[in-house]
Amino acid sequence: MLDKPTEPAPFRLTSLAHGGGCGCKLAPSVLRELLAEQPAAGPFAQLLVGNETGDDAAVWDLDGENCLIATTDFFMPMVDDPFEFGRIAATNAISDVYAMGARPVMALAILGMPLGKIETSMVREILKGGAAIAAEAGIPIAGGHSIDCPEPVYGLAVIGTAKKADIRRNSDARPGDVLILTKALGVGIYSAAFKKEALPAPAYAEMVGSMTLLNKIGTALGKDEAVHAVTDVTGFGILGHGLEMARGAGLALKIDAGRLPFLNDAAELSQKGFVTGASHRNWASYGGEVTLPDGFPEWRRHLLTDPQTSGGLLVACAPEAAERLLGEIRAAGYPHAAIIGRAADGSGITIGNG
């Protein structure tokens, strides 16, 4: 068992933050507007992946064979246990390296805390949680930066390495590719229930377990020639990150709603109205590119726009390898992994009413 505090916090850590987890991300439409007039990364021949397709990390070609991968991710707490908050934030940040098919090698901590509102002992537990996950990933947290901040913020900047041939962009899906999702959806819905103290203890454990499961399988997927594209599913939900894959590849995605994996209570909680504000913002940002079946209920749509924190990987692979890869992913410790659809000619996302 990991060493963690047993005494209850004197207040809810989440009460210090207006949002939490990847639900804090700016809406996709706002982000596109902010970046619209920003200069391109420039004519750097060694920059293999920049911000052109909204990929998970930047990739720099070191010598024509080996690459450096760089990313950063941080957010406010979505749980009250500081140790668990640190674990979740670190797992989420490291995921971006795995999503590129790479191996993390080092991280730097990003810390903002409201001095005078939070005990230093709680901050130490956040840092211990992050360090515990880094150790699980086999990397050091070698330094970092901290500031006095109105709300608690924690995350990592992560460096990874990979062979150039192993890099997996989010934009290289091919027509006919099968789509595999490695983790269950519903984290944002669970977090909405948690904030209102309506999440049962078993569901809380399920949520934390999902968010602290490292996406290590991404490194192995990068070495498999049948895997063409990978991205991780976080704050924009399965639809938002699926659209990034579709736009980047100039293709359409066909997703079978009946095959999507969900946390055990996600559907029930969504029907009861436990939905994040980010879910509404997500739909407003990209709903025009998504075709839903007639009569598709709003609660079910929220399952598709639900912001995930430290979510799974969305994988596009050759159809003849799909069942093999699914078996390997499940055997590696991702029991909820499922085939959810395919890539096809066209644009946008079409949801099947399975």
C-alpha cells in the first residue's frame, strides 16, 4: 500500500477551486480562437510535431533516429485527498508522453498554492502523490517551480524519448482503421456527483483507480506497425479528441455508442443530472461536427462530451490487427478496453445508436 495520510482534511480541498481536473480546460472553440493569430512554430525542420493538429506533445528530431518528446499538464483538484490529487495530476501529465508512443524519462513539478489557505502538510502530500506516480512510471521529478496562487494547482512538465519510427501522432489514422478506447468514460460525471457529495464510496474508488492508471501501454503501441494513430482522451471528451483525430487525418469517425465503455454508475448519474459545465461547453464548441441518431437523449449525449481526467487512449489501427491489439491491451491491465468504431472517408463524427 502507498503511504498516505489517514486523518481527514480540515476542509474540502475542492472548495478552494472553481473547477477541477481536465474539466478546467478552456473550451475547444475558445482555444482555437486564442491560437488563431499565433505564429506557427516556424520553419524548424527538426520539429516533427508542434501545435498544428492539437497533438498530445511536441516532438523534436534529435539525430534522424531518436526523438525528444515534451509536454506539460496541470489543473486544480477534483478530489479532496491531497495525496490522491497529486497522483491523479501526475498520471494525467505523463499520459501525453505515452500517447505519442514514447517513454517518459524525467519530469518537473508545476505547483501553485494559495498561501495562508492551505497547510504546508497538505502541499507536501500533493507532492508525495505526484512522486509516487513518477516512481511507478520509473522517472524522477527532478525539479520544478512554485508560486503563490489563488487556487491550488499541480501538474508536471514531462520529457520523454522515442525512436522516430515509433512516434504515433493523432493525425495519421487511415480509412478503414478500427478504433479502440483503452479506459472507461464517465470521470467528469462522477466528479460532478462527488462535488455534491452524491458519489458512493465504491464509485469514488472506481474513479480514482481509473485516473491513476498509467497509460503505459502507449509505449508498446508505438512499436506496433499496425497502430497508425493514438491520442489520449481528456478534457474535450471522446467526441472532442475524436474530432482532433478526424480533422488531422482528413477523415470521418464512425462511433458505435453501444460499444463505448463506461464507469459502472456513469449512465445512472448522468440521467440524474450530474453533469459538468465543461460538458456543455464542449458540445457548444464542436456539436456542429457531430451527427447524433434521431431521438438520442441529452443524458446520453453528455456521456460523449464528458470531460475525462487522465482518460484512456484512443487508438486507430489496421482492421486485421484490431482483435489482437484489443487482447494485448486488456492483458496489460486495461480491462475496459473496447473496439468502439472505425475511421472512414468524410469528415466529422457520426454516432451509431447501438
